[in-house]
Amino acid sequence: MFNMLIPIAMVVISNCIYHICSKSMPNNVNTFGALMVTYLTGAIVSGIIFLYMVKSENALIEMAKINFTSIVLGLAIVGLEAGYIYAYRVGWQVNNAPLVANTGTVLALVIIGAILFNEGVTLKQIAGMILCIVGLIFISL
């Protein structure tokens, strides 16, 4: 159980820091210049952790295992981060932009999971989706 909580705690803590930084980014800073520094920082940290976790002689073998998904993920991350920065710049609040965006993501992923990965959709999930939609309506009022 503890092993399942650590990754979720990492996501929650990192998401909070992420949104605080995105909301706090000055409006006069070029979004993509700031993201370039962000990704350079992430690349350096990822590189250090990668080299620490694999033996140096295995680094190229591990890199050869990477496929197109890393490139598509990189594109998705640019869209995600730029989208949040622009959302905050046009007035979304940090206490509801992630909630609206994540709720929309959950609704889409239930459908995507069913179509692409043959994941079942239960009545509880359908009820949850309806509650999400109702929640979005309440947030929008």
C-alpha cells in the first residue's frame, strides 16, 4: 500500500509546485523561453538520475529502447504547460483551472481507455462522469 502512495504523493506535490510556478510566472516573460529553461533544467536532472540508475556501459542500450512515445509525450507536455500558463494569464484561478482541466481529462480518458485499451466502463464510472459534469456546471456558475 505504501508503495502505491509514494508515486501519487510525488504527483500531488509536483502538481502543486507546478501550478504555483505557472501561476506566478510574470506576464512579460516569453512563455516558450521560460519553457526552454524549464526543459533544460528537466533534461539535466533527468540525465543525472538516468546515469545514476543505469551503469554507464548500459546507457546506450537503455536509450535504444526508447520509441516514438517519448517524442509525442514531449509535444504533449509543451501543450500542457503552455496551456496552463496561458490559462493563468487570461484570468483562470489556480483553485479552479486544474480542477476544470483535470475533470475534462478524466472524462476524455474514460472514453479513450474504453476505445484504445479495451478497459471496461462500469455504471459507477458513468455515475462518476455525470457527477464530474455536474461539478463543472457548479464551478462555472
